[in-house]
Amino acid sequence: MNWSHWIRQSHRWLSMTFTVTVIANFVVRARMEPPPWVTYSPLPPLFLLLFSGLYLFVLPHATRWRSGRGGKGQERSTERQPT
């Protein structure tokens, strides 16, 4: 398994963990004043989601840049050529 696949899978699991902690936060807040660890429990997954999301956002651009296909002055192959 390569790094990209591992980070993508981690990002998915982190997003599910973040969602569950936010829902739990709202449920506890509806019943009583939550302890600080419940209030701040969504922050660690959110912090990790930031870095994995930034990596996944930059990955296609970095791949294109490394292969030499991107850059200024180059046209995309999907654009129509003037006739």
C-alpha cells in the first residue's frame, strides 16, 4: 500500500470520527453542560483532517508538476483548437 492510499483511507476514517464526536457533543450539550474533554474532543480529528486534506488537495497538482505536463503557456488537450 502506498502513502497516498494510506492517507486517503486515514482521511476517510478521521472524517467519520470527527462526525461522531460532533454529534456526541451536540447530544451531551442538549442534556447538560458538558465536561471540557467532550467539548474539545472534535479538535484532534479536525487537526489531523486539516493536514491530510491539504495533502490530498495538493497531490494532483504535485503529480502534474512532477510529470512536467503542467505549467504556464501549455494548453490543455481537452480545449478545442481554433479552425
